[in-house]
Amino acid sequence: MPRWDHIAYQTEGVDYYIPVLFRYSATFEQKVPCFVGDLTRGLEKWEKEIQRYYPNGSAFWLLGNHPIRKLTVQGYVVSWKWKFIGEIDYALFKIDDCTREAADIASLLPCKCSKSLILQNGLPNINLSGCQLKMHGSMNKYRELDVESIEVCTGVLKEVGFWRMAMQWREVLAEPWVIDEKALNEAFLSQDEGLGPNTTYNFVHWLEREAYKSEMQISGEDRPSGTTQELLLPMDLDYVNSVVADGNWCGNEVVVESANDRDSSPVEARQLADPVVELVSQKSDFSLSDYRRLLTEYLICQRKNEISMLNTFRNPTLMQVLRSLLRGKCEISRKEEEEQQQEDEEASRVFAQAVARLADMGVARVLAQGRILNLQMLQFCYTQASARIAVLVAMRLNTGVLDFEALCNSVNLLYQKPLNGILLDIYKRALRCATENPNSLVRSWWIEMSSSSTAVVHFVRVA
């Protein structure tokens, strides 16, 4: 099985590597000459698509898949002002080098430089608007260049020299960085990972090992090591069936849920269930969409912002649904050991893809090189959805609009159409919680899609 744990993110055939490998890149230890337009576009892609796969507060960012810490820029100052930040006097200005996609779209780079640094480099203590400056520095979290060295470009030869150097580096940055096998082996051998070039393992084994190594990170300081507040208990069969049954929606298809159709609550079912009895019938016909839906439901139920990836993968109900899904794909003619190995690898792949799907949409983040799943955005979405449902129920309305795009905007999540399924599951979870109370005035509810980004919930109230 090929090794892939050195990859933090992959898209369109380009690998984005984990930070421990950055020292093998051509850019990480260099002050990379860049054009302002390339920086602006690169930072936008980094913030929207890539940053979520790396630790918060990192001192680097990625231009393409090339790690950047320090860079060099050159351009004309188009604005200038002085501002005290704390006890330090800073010059805040923007530069333009005319590298823009269109004539009417300006590409300006905000810069921040202390007054003392300007004087140390021999520049006058005046407004430098209109001057051409060459600067070294690093990008901060506000997309500003923190200037570490500054000088005035005093001639055409210096300007042309910088452009030539920047064009050469632009060719390097245009090609994706691919780490060679020798450097990869060296990096892992230098770590205390025990991953030699001939190591064979699957995703489950790797997660188990990493979970044991980082047990203190997963468990909190206020409880004994090894315990967790995650919901590791299986979900009851009736609840699983209700989640799966009302999940098959498309277009304007109606989704119906009755609050009084269940004989017992999920809590009662958990108390009565025998842990030895199988939770899911072996003959149940589960689809990949069912597994994704149950995984989302499981994640919504978590009380912690960050949970163990391994515990999520090994949840009894999710695992049994996954194995039930995969059994139909296995070839009967294979030997039992080969079939089991194939099933384990396929389960690892399906789980990894399901998690990656949530991460790609921005509702979850994978941290600590795949050991931790951050659910903060998913919980924000659920909180907003619950508040919306609570208002509709309290106002005793018969119908209410569920606007997916408005929900995303309220939590600063970029809306995209594939999010509709996840957001609908979140609303359905909120509806179940709001109506499962015996004193609830809502007897049942149903949902219909009214447009590509909105749905209408209908309430049937107790007479």
C-alpha cells in the first residue's frame, strides 16, 4: 500500500505536504522574489482552500504548493500614513507593481514598517508616496507585509534586475513541488515515527498508533488520561433508520418526520439495547450517502470542538454501517484473509473520503496530521439552525423558510451548492431535538425544497 501520510491535502493531482517536509522545498529557506499580483491571488487561494489543512497561527503560507516564509517585493508606493500601534510608530502603505489580471482591477499589497526601521535603512522620515521601494519581509495574518528590510530602487538597472529574478522564480512557482523519495525517507527516518521505506500499514493502524502517542492531547487536563467526552456509544437502530429514511431527498422531494411515530426515545433505546446484539441488520441495504449522513449526524452530536479521528472511525454504529456497505462490494471468491484485508483498506478509504468531503466544504478541519477533527464550524452551523427552528416553533408558525446561504453567511462560511445536503441534515437534527420533547406542540413536520438554496419546513401541530 503506498504511503500517503506525508500529504496534508490533495487536489487536482497536486500534493500539499505536511510542514515537517517544507525544509526540502526550494522556497522555504529563501527570500522569494514575487510580483504583487501573484501574491494577491496566491493568498486568496491559500485562505479559501488550503489554510484549513494546516495549524492555526503558522509562520508560513503556501503559494501553489510551495511553502513561503520570507519574500521580496518591489513596487511604487500609492498611499502612505503614520499610525501608532501600541507604543511603536508605524508607516502603513500600499505598493503596486502593475502585475494585475485586468486594467481595471488593481493589485495592491498592504505593508507595515516601523519608523525606526525606515530611519535605520537611511530613508527620510517623510511621506514616500510615488517612490519605488524594494522590501524583504513576511506576510502576517492581516495579509500585510511585515517589512524587515527596505530600500529605495534608484535606477532602471536595479528595477530590471529584480524583474528578471522574479520571472525566474515565477517559473519555479508555476510548477508544483514534488518531493523525491530519498528526501521523504530521510525526513521520516529523522523523526521518531518508525516509518521506514518498507513499512506496510493502513489508515486504521496509523490512527491507532498516533492516538496512543497523543493521548494527552486528546484527553483534557481536568479528567483522567484515556477518558473523553465524545459520544462513543452506538446509536440505536430506530434512530439510525429514521436518519437514513428521511435523508433521500432531491429536487423538490418532500422529507417527512413524525415526532410521535417512535415508540421510545433514543435514550430509552440505548438503555434497553443489548450491546452484544448487532445494531444494524446484515441485510440492510446502506449506500455511501447513508454512511455520510450518519457520520454528519454523529459529528453534530459531539460536545467537544475537537475529537479523535480514530474514535470517530471506530464508532460501533458507523463501523457496522460501513462494513455492511462494503460487504456487498467484496468478491465472494476471495479467501477470507484477503477479503478482510481488502475490506479494512476500503473502509479506511471511504472514511477518509467522507472526512475530506466535510473538510473541503469548510464545515470541519483535520488537524495534527490526521489525528484530530475540529468541528467548530459544524457546531456554529448547528447553533444557528437550532436558533432558527426554536424561533419558528415558539412563534407557532405553520411554515418557515430555511435559507442555506443565509446560514452560511451568519457563520462566515463560504456557501456552495454541495453544502445543501449537509445543511439540510443539520436542520433535520435541530427539528428532531425541538420536537422530541413530550410537551412539544409540534406533532410532526416535513420539508420541501423551494429553490436551489432554500427549503420550507411545514409543522403539523397538536390539536
